[in-house]
Amino acid sequence: MVGINRKSIIKTRTAPHNRNGFQTLRQAIPIHIKGLNSIPGMEISDNPRFGWRGLMLDVSRHFQPKDFILKQIDVVSSYKINKFHLHLTDDQGWRIEIKKYPNLTKKGAWRADRGNIPWWERKAATANETKTIGGFYTQEDIKEIIEYARVRNVEIIPEIDVPGHSKALVASYPELFCSDIDTSNVNFEVATGGKAPNNTVCPASEFTYEFLEDVIEEIAALFPSKYLHIGGDECSKKDWKKSAMCAALMEENGLKDYEELQSYFIQRIHKIVEKQNKTMIGWDEVLSGNGVKGATIMAWRRGKQQPQLQAPRQGYPTIMTSYIYSYISQVQGPRFMEPEGPKVVLPLSKVYSHEPIPSELTKEEASLVLGNQTCLWAEFTPTKEHCEYMLYPRTLASAEVSWSQPEVKNWERFQKALEISHFKRLDRDNINYAKSMYSVYPAFAVNELRNEAIVYLDTETVGYDIYYTLDGTDPTSKSKKYTGNFTTTAKQLLKAGLFNKEGKLLGAITEIRLKIN
């Protein structure tokens, strides 16, 4: 680092713009030149497009240790990401120590091991099973993470997800469940996987609000961030509809449906958060029912809801977290070549193409867009290596979306910068990044009557050539070059790869049989 002592960086206390300038300087230093002891003079005029340049990491579905979090803070801060959102609680685990309620981590942080059983097929745990999967952060861990992030210009944003996604919470304290519902068939164990019925706290019980106020008070005292995220998404109303307590509360408060009942709950939580001098963030379901004025919205859904338009039009500060462009839990290359994940493919180039401000917004409405954030949900990322594979380089693409004005973005330049510099930096820092940008995407149509297949090959990178074989051998730069769709005999084994001008294979070889599945 050109004579700069790493420990001195940690102790440096400068204004955020100076920290950003220092990171720009670091990126300007060629990593591939040994013995560099001087830097050419230069003048750089630059500033961020958005104040919120974020990354969310779900540590509830699969817990990641403190050292891993610190490592990621080092990486993302070097790319001027300044908000690190920790999804700390969900159905599958509670990950933060709350001193007043120790059972949240004694029980809520641990679940039964289901080994290699698919996430959505796992059976619920029994009370007598030993719970070995999980972990949590002590409050001292959290303080260390916060301080480590602070000197790197990164703000840690905590999320406690209620009223839904709360199976670990009600498993730890069943009295948070509606007490007038028959619980003879209710499982009060932390969810082992994706199925988590009976995972809502009761909005008609005063104990719920007293309990959550205690929790929020401890979290607010622990985190210096002005923001506190309360979730509010995907709340099942099935149990509420069985509760006479909920029905009575709705009648008493003139609530016409269960969406307004959720609004009632969120509004009360909002007051608790405000009491701690914090700004409440919620997922865009917070807009449903009667909404919650004063909240900040993370707009993740698209389609009919269009919260990316509704939220700013209704006056809400909005952070764009579109699942279409920002949910990097989705696989990033041909699905059959990638680790297990959701069915949707979100390649690097699509993350880079994201425009956070919808063109339909007026200038005034657009001013309420605080920024952009990628989200790594952890259903399918049990290991540190898998997490990093999903995070990078797509997080770097999001960082440029958040920092740069759209007119200066250029996919070809970004691709070349990754290859020339940033992949080397990730290698240096022992980051297990994906090289899926070099994947070859196959598509084909089979005519069984003629025993023919029409084959199409594509890649998201520019400047390289695809070579392929049909005889079962691995392709080289001496193989057949792809110049456009072609017709061949069906049922053959197609192998294809992307090669640079020197004839080097850049990514993994795509392999697929040309037949109807």
C-alpha cells in the first residue's frame, strides 16, 4: 500500500469525503506493479450520486461469524459502500444478544440439523431434538463490528423482523403468540428451513408491544445509526384470523381488514422506534393498509404493487432494493452450472444495468430516492465461501450503480476494470468471487421429426469468442468458433467455452445434451 501502515488507517478519523478520496487513491494504485514507491500526480473530481450505497447480509438463515463480517466491511468500504444492513432475525434464527430476554439466543439462535435435505422440504424440529445449527453475536461483538465499520465510513443498520418472519422469536417466547388460539398443533421450535407456519407475533396483546419495546430499547442503545429496520414483510394473517382478540381489536379501532391490522401494529412499533430517536425502516409491505408516515421504505417488489413509484409519490424516503436487479441471492449464470439457489438468474451485467430512479417519477419525487442496495438472502448460502461467491463481483457492480451518474456508466469499461484490476484485488484479499460473467448461455430448440436441434449461444461479456464441440471433447481455441445460431443433429453433447485472444479459457465449460428433457 505504498508505505501506508494498515494500523494507521484504522486509527484515521477524517471526514467521509476524505475517506472516499482515499479509497479512490487506493484504487488508482496499480496492484500488478511490484516495487511501486511513487504515484503519478493526478486530479480527480468525483462525488457520489446517492447518499445510501448499501449491502444487506442475511445472517439469520445461516449465521456468519464476526470475523467474516469484518472481512466484508473491509472489502465493501473500499468500494465506498457506506451502509451495511444486517438482517439479524428471521424464522430460522435470532442472532443478537438481548440481555433482558436471554432465551432469544439460548433457544432462538439454534435449530435442528437437517443436513442436505432441500431447504423447502425440511421437517419441523421436535422439542427433544438437540439443536446444533446456529450462533449469535454478543453485544460486545456488535460493538466491535460497529467500531470497525465506523472508521471505514460504514454504518451498520440492524434489522429485527416483525410481525411476520418471527418463528425464532415466538419459539423463544411462546407468550408472544395469540393466546386465544388453540396451540395444540402449533410447533414452538425454531424453523429448520423454509417452511415456518405460525410465525407471527400477536398484534392484539399488550405484552407484544412491551416486549418489543424492551428489545428495541437495547438495540437502539447499541447501534449509533439513526436507522432501525423492523422488517414488516410477508406477514401471514392466518393465525390472526383465528383470534377473537384480533377481531375485537379491529372492531374497537375501526380497522376494516387485516392489512389495516398490520398497519396498526407497525404504527405502534414506529412510535416505539421514534421514542428512541431513530428513523424506522420497513420493507414496502409497510405501505399496505394505512401506511406509516415518517417511515423509510425499502422498495423490493415490482408488478402490481409498484412500491418503487408508490413510496416516493406518497412522500416516503425510499431505498431501492428491487428483487429484479438487487437480490444477489439469485444465481448469476446458467442455472445448471451454478450452486443451488432460486430459479431466477441475475447476471452481473443486469445488476450493473440497474437504474434506481424510475423515469416515471417527477424531479421532486425522485429527490426522495435515498439510494440503492443489494441484498443477499441466505437460504442457500451456508458457508463463508458460498456467501462470497454470491456477493462478488455483483456487489461491485451495485457500488458503481450507487456512486456514478448513469451517463458515465459503461459495461465494457466496467468489465475491463474488473479484469485488469479488481479481480486481482479480490484475489489478494482471498475473496472467493464468482467468474460467472464468463459463462456461455446455451439455448436450443429440437425438431424430433427431423432429429435436428437449432442452437444459440450467448455470453454477457464483450470482446471474447465462444468455441464449441459436439463430439464430447472439451473445446479449445482450435475448436469450432460460434458465429451465430446453427443447426445440428439432436441428442449430441454440446460443450462450449469463452476464450480470450490468447486462446485461454476464461470460465467454466458449458455442457448440455441437445434433447428434450
